[in-house]
Amino acid sequence: MFRLLTAGESHGKSLVGMVEGFPSNVAIDIAQINKNLARRQGGYGRGGRMQIEKDQAEILSGIRGGKTLGSPISFLIKNKDYENWEPYMNPIDVDGETKKVTQPRPGHADLTGAIKYGFSDIRNVLERSSARETAVRVAVGSLAQQLMQVFNIEVFSHVTAIGGASFPEKIKDIEKIKAAESSEVRCCDAKIEKAMIEEIKSAKEKGDSLGGIFEIHITGVPMGLGSYVQWDRKLDAKLSYALMGIQAIKGVEIGYGFQNAQREGSLVHDEIFYKEGQGYCRETNHAGGIEGGMSNGENIVIRCAMKPIPTLYTPLKTVDIATKETVLATVERSDTCAVPAASIVGEMVAITVIAQEFLRKFGSDSLEEIIKRWKDSI
């Protein structure tokens, strides 16, 4: 099973990723990685930073001739905006006063981070806690995605709510979900898409921000990923943990989740059938493809709730950590709404977990070894 590390600051020289334990002989298309990075930067409601950056992954190690070597994969994503910030973000010699931040934003890591790590300049916190870091996780997820495609496992997402505009229907048709790719807010319904855009426009005019909900669907996942034998090996626990690690995500739901909690068991649990040529199957999927901490062969369905971004152009009241006076929070360049972008991050984070658990079950040294074990299990 592979693991990953990320490094870098929002306005530093670059973001850096390292993946250890990725199997050998997996063909990697750098264009697919960069396509996902571009998808993350899109969406109606994004701010000016996205006009500056055009994220591209530069592979440093672990891949030769387009195939993985089994050794650690490392890469960087350069921050083009660093040239504007070098006097303030240079690792060695820095102007620490001009861009100093002492007014923490409510809802952000600013205040607690500064107190925890002993900083008088909140910039040391906000640079690393920024959601810019998710670009690395998208690149890593793209590696996992390309590995899983060998085994016909795919991931998709769409946005179901932004502010007060929501899409109440539970979509099961993957082809309909794919249509979200052509939407500015990644919504499958044109009427609701328009309502979402109006919500974002209204929030922007008020200097406010909006959150929302997105849904992830993972198809082709075999039965038996994860385990019931220990609490920390449950697949739904691992997915929830990873998705909650995305900045601003405050809730994760598997399947019908909270709705199931308000219904009788006879309306919740998915009846089991056996069909020749198909094997065990279900006609409903209220469980979201996971039972007892293990994938059950159905599509995995996850919903994530994202809070509004804490940076407001009409800032909230806070306390200056230098003077202890009541002031207005710092305004950093930010988005009005990043829910569509977060859905892409969610895709890549979720498929990373699936790939890790897939390798735990079927091996992780070389692609050939994994394919043999996978075929033997079918």
C-alpha cells in the first residue's frame, strides 16, 4: 500500500508531493495528471489566483519512460505567483513586516495555528493551511486513478447544492453524472445550475462566500476492500478520514447516510440476490456500496459538505493578536465559492483511498503481480 506526503506553501516556490510504495510498471500519462489539475482550477466562483496559476506537475523521480519504477515518486507544482511574493516568502532572506498578518479570520486555522506554533505572524499559518495544498493531492490521486483504470475502476462527481440552490434527486445514472463536466458549477441539471450561479453572484456582490455539497461515485470496485476485523481498517472510516482532511469539508456521508437514520430497517438495508453470470448483487444501494466496513461490489457513493470559505471581502470582526484590539479580519485573495473545485479534489482523494485498499488486498510490488491476483479472484 502506498503512502503520500505533501509540502509547500501557497505563495512559496512550489508545492511538492512524494508517493512511496506505488507499484512498478504502471503506465502514467502526465497529460491526465495536468488535466485533473486544470479541472481543480475551474468552476464558477473561483478567484483571481486561478488566472495566475496554470498548474503543471513536473516529475522528479520514480517514473522512467512513462512507467513507474516502484521507487518513490516525487514531483513539484510550481507557484507562478511566487515571483510576486519572493521578497515575503523567500526561505532564507525575507521581508517579514510588509505582508505580516495579525488579524485572524474566523473559521480559519489562523488564530489557533499561531498560538499552537508560537507565531506572531499569521502568514506562517495561512500559507500552509491554504487549500492550495490540495493541488498535490489531485496529482497523487491522478496516479491512483490511472492505476485503478487498469482494473476498470472509475471515479466521478457532481455538485448537488450551493448555498440555497440544491438538487434533491439521488442520481444513479453515471452517464447523467458525467454531464456535470460541461457545467460551470458541475451540476447535472441546467435549471439548478442557473440557480447555483445566481447564488454565487449574489454572495460575491455582498462580499460573502458560499459552501455546498458534492457527491462522489466510484464504479467497478470489487467486493472485499477494507475489513471488519479492526475499526481502523474499515473502508468507510478510511474514506471519511481522508475526505475530512480536505480543507473546509465538515461532513461526509456514505450512501443514504443521515436519511437512513430516519427510516425503518426494512426500507434501509439492500436485499441480496444471486444472478447467473453476475453473482451476488443488489437492486438498491442505500448503503452506498459499503457494508461492515467493506466494499460490497456495488457503486460507492459518498457526499461531502463544504462550509463557506472563511475569507470574506466584507470581513467579520476579530481580535488583532498584536494589540488585542477588536478589528476586521484580514482579507486574502480568495474565491466566493470553491465547491465545484472541491468535488475534483474529493474525486482524487477518494480514488487514492480505493487504490491503497486495492493494493492491500491484491499486492503492491508490480502491476503484473497485481493483475494476476486480481484475475484469480474473479
